[in-house]
Amino acid sequence: METKTLFDKIWDAHVVSSVENGPDVLYIDRHLIHEVTSPQAFAGLRERDLPVFRPGKIIATADHNIPTENQHLPIRDKLSKQQVDKLIENCREHNIILYGLNHPFNGIIHVIGPELGITQPGRTIVCGDSHTSTHGAFGCIAFGIGTSEVEMVMASQCVLQPKPKKMRISIEGLLKNGVSSKDVILYIISKISAGGATGYFIEYAGSAIRNMSMEGRMTICNMSIEMGARGGMIAPDKTTFEYLKGRKFAPKGEDLNKSLNRWKTLYSDENARFDKELYFKAEDIEPMITYGTNPGMGMKITDQIPNIEDIEENNRESFKKSMEYMNFSPGSSLINHPIDYVFVGSCTNGRIEDLRVFTSFVKGKQKSKNVTAWIVPGSKQVEKQAKAEGLDAILHKAGFELRQPGCSACLAMNEDKVPEGKYSVSTSNRNFEGRQGPGARTLLAGPLVAAASAVTGKITDPSSFGSDTPSGLKPLGG
Amino acid sequence: MPIAKFNILESTCVPLPAENIDTDQIIPARFLKATSREGFGENLFRDWRFDKRGNPYPDFILNNPDYSGHILIGGKNFGSGSSREHAAWAIYDYGFKVVISSFFADIFKNNALNTGLLPVQVTKSFLKTLLITIGKNPGTIVKIDLPNQEISLTASGIKENFEISSYKKDCLINGYDDIDYLINMKDKIIDYEKNRLFWKNELSLL
């Protein structure tokens, strides 16, 4: 019998036909849309006088542009408001479900898809957003597309895509205490580089991945794009099935049994062939931080920034430029470097587990006076749960406030902008120049490093506080 | 949007050889608030091109009067990061028809092709030759011949072939886009939906 990878199984089941010497026509099960990359697609349909082909397979939310405080008031930024209003208008006209601002299901598109059970194993999911790779954590093929492709999917429920190559990354062993999934993915990207997986779709495997919660797996898959991969995925297992059970749009009763039978066939066959295989050991991974202006420029938090001689000749120019931008010296340590901002949130680390980790670390401690902190839940449901668990009160006591959900300072389209020249330890996914505001300097890290640094006002290794580091898997219990 | 036809282009180039030019540099997120496709060229490379008061940085290549043309040359891993097609729109809207690099990010490449902006991937050595030649003579003419999939330096005759899927090549030469293709396939797509028995509950969402 032919052996197949998990990716092949799902891809092949969705190929409607293939263009000769060209891409496949890939059927899309779920299409997620938001206010920034959809208006031109709707306008395109209107120009061609085409209807939305399968409106029942589209879910919309407003997330990129929205403020993270006073969401009950009209959006102040005129252009942001216009985009959000346009989304409402388009969804109404085409009969598309919208979880807009103030809806109890509103939130970052990649947070709400999984929490509502829209993201399911075996599906193909696209969205006009590169972090669509997040959904791969459930064993589906999920990838980001451009606006022309958004229009294609609206018009035909299909997208023309060349089949990518396949890579498997296996991480075996036990993660050290205090090492999070964010550290794992920052470590992998630092080894592979920001373009090292371009052309590939990644399957993450190995015991370290299997031992992760769904939240942890989502963080891993989320950042696949930061090494250039088309997406990342993880074979569904008991953890996946448990997570999905009872979610709003997850199958129930007899349907659930049928789905489970199908989902259990979704794994890479034993001898399945990958175009590339990489192996890492869990015990080699420590808390990470980035020092440069792409996510591949990461290191163990206790390491020194590389010297110029350590950098490949071709990369030296961009390395020098990033050192200038960050105002860091090659060869120096970042420990104790003063910071100005801490951002906890985004589709990478804005889920309940991340808020629990952060909160349990700062519990009984105080935010540094020098630090402005934005703690932004990924969705209304995350916000609600955080409050139900009393996290908001603990945060408040420690000098932090829980904001309202949205993409926020991850890409700074709303008011949450880090000022020029300021340093921000951020749990988001990109440290590009100006990503968090013009001239802002971003250091990517996990929620625990963010918590330790928020308390000291300096870049801090959380293990310097002792070994009692929280896992975030369980509620804090007040 | 139907795309403009592309066949052969001869033009001078604008070299921007930095590596990992991400889409946040090409068009920063704060300029993504428009609801139409036009006008993004104004803010192309905004934070590299202008200071915060809007004064041009004289050292940035787009502000250097010696360099102009319809071909932009970037370094390795061009267009990484966000999937915003606005990046391709901004480059196209500014007046470029071709981007040359030794390596493109996947989503950007698709977006460029769907915009009618031709991404031409060349070898590292060709890129180096190109940059040296243009550095010496900004008036260097480069010819992009899509039907023959060939890039050449008109004066010296140095040339190289480049890859493009024959489907996408046809689209660009004829000005077709993927939506034209897909809407002609409706029957096949509906058949696919009907025949996908194992996906019983998949046809309506909620």
C-alpha cells in the first residue's frame, strides 16, 4: 500500500483537479476573514458581478484594527472604523457569520477558530493572514493567503496552489522546567533561519510535541511562517480530541463518533517520505529571546549576541543594520538590559494558558515602574475565562491591567504602538523593524520571560527567580 | 481584478540588495487601512524612504535620482512575513513591473503573480553580477523576456533562464487571473462537493 504523510492524506483528499504543469485546485473547508485583507476581495467580486459561492463556510471577525480598551465606544480612528464598518456591511450583504466587536465570540481569528471548534482535524483552512498556520495544531492544512486568493475562495471555495514540499521536525525528550512551547519554536527558527523552511509544509512530531497542550501546539504551528514555511501541522491525538469535545461547532453525539473514526486515520504512515527531516533534543532548549529584526535572530536568554565574525558573510550587512536598529553591540549579553514595554497577547501567546503562566509568575510581585505593560487576551472568551479564574484581580494587585481582546501591539494597527526607540519584550511573533510602531524595538520571548522582565524592568531569565516556574496548564484557583 | 498583460520588458533597475526584506518594510501595517487596491505606492518602503516628518532620506535608493525604472532588485528571502498582498500592490502601484531576487517568500510570490508583478528568481551569482554592473552604471538596461523565460543584460549579453509555472506564464502573457480559471470550473467543484461522502457535515457551516 502507498504510504502517505499526514499532509498528503489531507491535501490529496481536497484536490478537485490539477492544472496541467501548474497548481492544484484545492477545495477549502473553512475560510476565515477579517477587516484588513477582505474589503478588496469583496470589491473584486462586485466588479465581476459574482456571488459568494459558499457563504456558510466563511467566518468573519474584526481583530486587526480594533482598540483594546473602551470597545463599547465608537472606534476613534476614522480609517479603522471604516474598515470595520465595511466588514459588517459586506458580511450582511453576503450572509456571512460575523463575530464583530463586542460579540461574545469576538477575538483574534486564530484564537476563536479553535476555541469555537471551527478548526477540526482533516480540514483545509485558509485566511488572509500568514498566521493561519496556527490551526495546523489540530492536524489540518491551514495557510495564509493574499487578498486575490481570498477573492478566489469567496468565488469558488477553491484556491489554486502548488503542492509544497514536506518537512518533518521531530523534537524528542522532556522540556526543562520553565521552557515553554514559545521557547521551542524560537529555538527551531534560530537554527533554521527566517527563510530556512521556504517552500515546505512542516509536520512537527516527537514526544516533546505530543506532550504539549493544544495551546502549546498552536504556538508552535503559529510561527511556522517565521521560517518561511507555508504552514505547520501536528497529527491529532487524544489531546486534540479532548480539546474539541463540547466546543460550539465541534461534532456531537453520533457525529462525534464518526468524526473520531476519521480523525484517528490522520497521521503520517510509518514509512512516509518527507523531502527533509530535522531532529532536535528537548533538553537542549532553554528560555529564548530575540536580539535582531527577524525571528531567526534568537538566542538562549543567557547567551551573548553573536559577533560579526560568527555571521555568514552574506548576512553580515543585514546583521549590522539590525544591530544599529536595536542599538545593541555584537558579542554583548542582553541580561539586565533595561526595557520599556511588555506585550503579552497575539495569536501566538494570547490564550488562557499564556495568561495563567504570566499571572502566576507575577502573583505577589510588582510590575516595575519603568514598564508599560499591555496584557491583551486573544478573545472575548479568553477574557471571560481569565476573569472567571480571578486572573484580572491578581494582575491588578501586581500592577497590571487586563485589556480587551484584539491583535493589538503585535502589528500596532490600533493605538497600541510602542514608541520610537523603546524596547518591548513581546510574546508576539515578529520583531521586524517598526512592527510594533515606527522605530519600536521588539524582543520576542515567551510569557514567562515577559513576566520576569515586567517585574524587574530589565531583560530577565525567569529561572533567576528560582525553579518554581508555572506550567499554565491548570487554573490558578484564585 | 484582471491583471495587466506581460510579455517583454526592457528597463533600468532600482537595486535594494538587503536580505530578508519583509512585507512590514515594504508596506507598514498602519497603511493597510484602505479598502481599495490603489494608492499603496505612496507608502512603499515608507519608514526607509521618509523620516517621521515625511522628509526623504537622501541615502535611500528610491530617493536617489540616479536610479529609476520598472525593475526592483531585492536580496535573499524577499517578501517574508505577513501575507498582506498590499506589499505586492505597493510595489506595483509605485511603478515596478518586475522584482528580482535570489529567493522569494512563498506567499509574496503568489501575491505578486496575482497582482501582475513578475517575480524573477535568479541564481546568487547572477544577482551579484547584476548588482555590480548596476552599481557601476545605473543606466544598465535589463531585459525580461517572459515567453522565453530569460533575463539578460542588454549591453553585455549576459543572460540566465528563470522558472515560472507554465500556467502562471500563460496567465501573465494573456492577462488572465485565477478567478477566471476557477469560475469556469464550477461544475467540477460542485461534483467534488457531492462526491465527498466522508465529509457528510461539511457543506453548511453552523
